[in-house]
Amino acid sequence: MTEANHLGRPLTASDHAFMANAAPSPKSRISAVGAALGSMPIDISEVARSWSSAARPGSTTIMVCAEDEDALTLAWQAATAALDAAGWDFSSGPAPRATSGLPIGVWWGTSRPPFGEGPSHSYLVASLGLPEDTAGTLITGSVHAGMDALLAAMDAIAAGSVTNALVVASDAVLPGTGTAVERATGAGAAAFLLEPEAAGPDDASSLIITIRASRSVPVLDRYRGEAQPEVGDLYDPRLFREEVLLPSVESMGRALEGAHESSGAAAIGTWVLPDPDGRLGAAAAKRLGAPAGPTRDLFRVAGDTGAAAALLGLAVAIATPGSPEATAVISYGGGRTSGLIVDAVSSASVSSISRDLPGAAQVRSVVARGGPDTSTATYAEVLRSRAQLVAMADPVPMGLPPASAGSIRGTAEVLRREGAKCRSCGWTSIPPTIHPACVNCGATGFDAVRLGTTGVVHTFVVNQTMPAPFTAPLPLVVVDLDDGSRVMLQGISACAASLEIGQRAHLVLRRYALERGAPVYGYKVAPAPAPSPGPAVTGPGDHGSKEVRT
Amino acid sequence: MSWSRVAVVGGGLVRFGELFESSYEQMAHGAFEAALASVDLGLDPGRIDAIVLATQRGTLWGQEGIGGNTVPSALGLAGTPCTRIENACPSGADAFRIGAMIVASGVHDVVLVIGVEKMRDKSTEEGLLSRAAGGHPVYTRGETAPVLFAPFATRHMYEHGTTPEMLAAVAVKNHHNGSLDPYAHFQSEITAEQVLSSPMVCSPLRLLDCCPQTDGAAALVLTSAEKASEMTRSPVWVAGFGMGTDHPYLHEKSSFTSLPATVSAAERAYEMAGIGPSDIDVAEVHDCFTITEILDIEDLGFFEKGKGGRAALDGDTAITGRIPVNPSGGLLAKGHPIGATGVAQLVECWWQLRGEAGPRQVAITNGYALQHNVGGRGSGVSVVNILTSRSP
């Protein structure tokens, strides 16, 4: 009898030769990191009860998207955190300044781009204030897309086509109602800033992606057809577990280990493994003889974040103080399995990791949120936020059609947070297209500025009477930004009860509406985030509960 | 400034309310007939040289895009020149101002100013939403009418200690006045407790802090000083008018405790009339929300900035108070059929100056009545008209 692999194909010599390879050179150094989770906590056992299904023991609270969040707003949040941590200063205008060198590219992986066909990538680039010649691409098609984005960015760095690569993995999977997927699906994002290995500072250790591997088999497991908006359950979960996921992860893990060992590096200390249901991750870890802690802990906070899961896990792993020198991450989706290893490499003069990775504190604070003590949304609220529960009402056409010239003009200046600063009096008129003359003095000479995102509440209202498509409570907030300008924008609904004049606030990208099928984006006002917690006191190997990290 | 004096010789309106039984044209005709009937010595409609029409929300009525031919044939005046004014909440007040300028110019002798608004042929939700996504695709999204004024209430409370009870006092007073006005949409009294326990609409404004959506029409007849004596023994005169504008977006406001459009409109009207706020006997001001009346009576100079709420609570603006404000019931009780609102306020001023306001009559000592509207995006449009019973 011929030896066959798990899917029945006879094994060939190349199967036995499968191994991971050294990452292309120059290798990529991770210079900053950021993360985001959906802002709506749900109790997945309540979702189970709503369908008269037994809640799984140990089920808990995970974070999903509020109705004004999606894969773009999560991507913006994580990417903004990474860019801020890296010290990129865009305040002088729409083009970045003080980067360690252009050109730049954005590689964005998500299974749920905001437009099935449309300007998803260019919206993200504009909202981050990046220049119009930004390179990169949107990668989608499966939950492997986040890992693909990272691999593609590494290739671009190695090829020398960019010197700064922003990798963003975000996802907001829309699960079918009543499915098991629904009880596991969270929403989140991770962002990494990559640069060529040599660009790192000499006096500190560096996180270098050293090993990579990919493998591809034509297996149909989780899928969504062209006309299908929602993800449904696997046809046969046992088949997926025994014949697809576990063997794929195991063989990838072995390949990574082999390559890492032969390079003479330290043993892999942390494994970040695929965990689409909260159990497969632990099973995969067991096969590899690896600790299940990091994978399990992330699922308990974030659920399955689809295309963001692998990179979010990596972000958390490398943001954990005292993390081991080698971290392996494996992603699976759509028949593709990829893995890579991040090594903490010290220069000769430094004997250990001497500084916190920029953005690490932000990542820790993101995953420290949520948990069982957070008050959770009702299932009806969750359904409404996913537009799976819709009021029966005649739609009232709202505003300009989204693809009209007026909307295109307005959208660009909103995404980029453009203002026109008067050369005569210094007043910032917002937005520029409706202000050919200065609001304050009437002069017409302007400098383009990019509005800041922090300020103080000057006044506000909370609108309680909003017929569909709006939902109440809808705060509208006037904010005096720290850069001296003033804006009036919607507030996120979660801040409705706690707004006060004088409180610190910041602007976040949110989806204002779905209009004639197109998402409409703008910034909303949110309470200023609490200061990031400092490095935790836990040591290596302690991947304990969230409570320890707070 | 040199301008020929303009007389108001007739005025009338239909009862305001949800007039589901009346068409736009029927309301217009009703107001026109009432105004004609009020001309003491009679007026042959054929003497009307021109019509200035105020209708703000053609979109609600389904007749947007129609111009001056909207009303003449409904009034039996087909062929008469008619200009339609659409200028936000001051549309009616601006139609009057334009009508007065036409007469003052000497081009026309008799001008009919008419305001007509059909708000309730569409649902209240659609009326509310009709402005929630206009303008910039993002910056004004969600800006329903209460959002134009509620941030001022929040800030006025913060800076000046204005309280919900003070806001409620405005509603209680105006509903009391409305109970005395047979033309008002609401003609019953309310209590402060009712205001303060009514549903929150747009914090800090509750349901009874807000005016209703109302159908209505009102009309006035203007003529020159020479012709006035042929029509009436007790003319009322246009003493002055003014208009002001301000930036259209709320984030462009330098202050959230005052409306600059009102301030400049009032300054211009007082200057033209040669008087000041203390000369005014009675004022019909724009109280689309309770906070708006408080802003108005400060911005019009009746009370110091920050003292308007206290004045309302103390009864200074009651019919018997120091400066009676909105004896007709105001927008809060009488209603706010936008194009008709300003014209109807001027009808009330005309009645007050002629001593014809019945149980709502205020004491007329100086012979001046002031009418005011403010509105539009960012509350950036305001008109003030001042009438007088003093002969020129």
C-alpha cells in the first residue's frame, strides 16, 4: 500500500523534503507594533443560549464590532497605534515627515475588506495620512490573508522596493446566525512596522523575522461563495480537525523547528497557533509539545479574529515583557498554511532585550480590556450591529449618493483629516473644500494641515430621537483639538452617558453609515483612552490571565 | 438712510396645527382671505401689485423646485408678480423685509406678504431626517434640528448656571400664552413638572422644550404711506429691519452661548428704527426650542448675557412682565410652519400694537413691537423686524 498524506494523495519526495527556509535578505526588522479589538463585548454563552444550545464550559466574553466599526476602522486603529509608537509625525501635513526614509508601502490583509470591489486600500492609506505614492496591496480571500500581507511585505523589504512597510491584519468576520462560528467570532487587528534589518539601532536588540515557510493544498473547508455574505459552519468539523488543521499545523511546526535548530538559534519559546474555535489551538499545541497559553489567552479575550488572528497573536507575544528569544507563528486559511519565526537578536554590545518594543504597551492595554466583568451587549444589539437585525422601515434616502462628486471630495478630506490653515491669521478652516475663504478673516492663502486627534470637549448633545438609519443614542460633540482647531463630529455611542464639558477626548475612524451599499467613513469622538499600563512584572513563560497584565 | 415709510394695513392667518384636511393652496387662501378681511376700509384684491411668498420646505410638501407661481392662482391672483423666498427659519420674516423694501422703493404700492408651509404631508420622521444628512457628507451627518440648539443649552448651563427649570419656565409661559391664542397649535397649559418629565429628545432638551411640526399660513398687506389712509384708520408702520448671517457649520462658532446672526440683525434693525431694546413693548422671538428664546432675549439686548434663564423663571417675559415675549404662544405652543412663522409673528405684533390681541394684550407704552427669527444650518441666518404704532 502506497503511503498517502491525510488527504489521500500519494506522498512524494517533495513532501518529505518540505522544510522552512531562511527569510529573504535583507530580513525584516519589526520596529513598532499596534493592536485593536472591536469595542462591543459579547457573552458568547448568551449567544449559545439564544439558540438553545448548551454553553461551552469556560466560555466567556469576547470583543466584536460595534455597528460603526469594521475591518477598516480596526485596521486604522491598530496602524495608528503602531505609527504613533514609531514616532511618525504627520502633523505638518498630509505627507509624513521624519520617517526613516521613503518609500513606504501598506500591506493589508483581511477577509472582509469594506468594499468587495472598491477603494478599500486607498481609504486606509488616506486615513493614515500616508502619501499618494504609497505602495503595497490589499490581500484577501481567506483568513490566511493577514499572514500573506506580512510575507508580501517581507518580500518587498528584501527586494528593496520599500524601506518602510506597514503590515496590517484586521478582520470583522460576519458569522451566520445560529452557527457555531458565531460563538467564536471576534474582531480585531494588528499592525507591524517593518524595516530592513540593518536599519535597527545599534545599541538595542532587534526583533527579526528569520524563518518563513508556506504550504498549499486544495482543500475545501470553511468557504463563502460570491453571493454569500455570511460565514457558515464547517460541513464536517472532525474532518477539518483531524485531516486538515492539525496535520497542517503540526507539519509546519516541525518544519519551523527544524529550520530554526539548524540555524543554531535558541529553542522556540512561544507558539502562536491557529485557533478558530477555542479548542483547536490547544490541540495543535499538544501535538507540537508546545505551551498552549498564548493562543488560549488571546482567544479568551478576542475570540477568533479571522485574518487578524495570527498577527494579533504575534503582536501580543512580542509585546509581553520577558518574552522568549524565539517566537513562532502559524496561520491557516483556505488550504494555505504559513509559518514564521521572530528572533530577538542582540547586537554585540547588548546582552539582552534592553528596551520595550515601540507600541508594546498599547498592545498590552488592548488585550487587557474585556473579560468577564465587562458589561456585555445583548444578543439583539450584536445582531443589530452586524445588520442582521434590521428595522422594517422605508429607507429615507440620505444625503449625497456616495459615488457622487460631492461625496468623493468630502470623503477624501475627511479621511485625511484635512484643514486649511490661514497664512494671515492662523485660523484652521475645516474642511477645505467648503472654505475658499478663511472662516475667521476671509483671507484666501492657506497651508494644508492634518488635524490632530486629541482635544477637549467644548459642548455636546446626545440625540435620542433618531429614526432609522440612525440609531440612538447619538452623541454629537464639539471638540477643541490640541492643535487649536475645533470640530463637531458624532460621538461613539458608548460615550453617550459619560460626556462632560472639559473632558479629554480623541478622534477615531468609524463607519458613519452604509449608504446605497457603500460604507461612509468619518472620525468620531471617543473618550480619551486611559494611559497605557506599564510593563507587567510577570516573567518569561508566565502567559497567565489578563488580570496579571493589568 | 432715506426710505419711504411703509404701512401694515392688514394681517391674518389660519389656525395652526396638523391640518391634514387642508392643502397647501387652501391654507394660503385662508390666510389671504383673513388678511383681506382685516383691512378696515376694505381692499380690492386687484390692487395688489406684487406678492412675496415664503415657503421653506417645498421638499416636505412634494413641490420643491416650483417658484413664484406656487400661490397666485390659488389666491385668485393669477398673473400677479410673485417672488418665492426660501431663507431657512427666517423665510417669513425675510419675505416681509423684502416686501417692505419693495414698497419703500416706490416701485409697487400694495404688496402681499404671505407665508405658507405644509409640514405634515410627510411623516414627522421624514421631516426630522430631511436635514440630518444634508450639507457635507460627514461633518453634518446626524444634525437634526434639535442638534442646532442643544449644544448651546449644554454650554449655556455650563457657563451661566442656566438650569432645566429655567428652560421649562419658557415652555410653561409660552403654552400658557398659547392657551389664550385661538390660532395656536397647542391651546392648553402645561406644568414645569410635565416639561421636566417629558421624554429626552436631544439632551438637554426634552420633548416639551421643542416646538411641534405644524402646518399653517399667514399673510400681511403692506402699502405706502399715501395709500394707507385709504385702507385703514389705524395703520401700523415699519420702523426698521435688519438681517444677519453667520458661518453655516456649528464647529465654526466662536461661542456656544450667543448667536451672532441675531446680534447683527438686531443691531441693524435698532439702528434703522433709531431705538434700543428698552423701547420695545413686546417681542415675538424665535423659540423653536426653549434655549433659543433664552439666547434670543439676551442677543436682542433685553437681558444681559447669561441672565435670560433667570428672567424666564422670574416671569419677566410673561404677558404682564417687564418685556412680554411671545404672547402668541411662540413657536413652542403656536407652532412653527416655517415659511408662515415669521409672518404670523408679525400679525401678532400688528394686533398688539393696535390693541386687538384680546386676552393676550400687553401694555403698549412706547409703541414698538419686535419680531425675530433665527435658523438655518448653524443657526446662521437671522432677521429682525420692528413695527411701530407711532406715525412717521
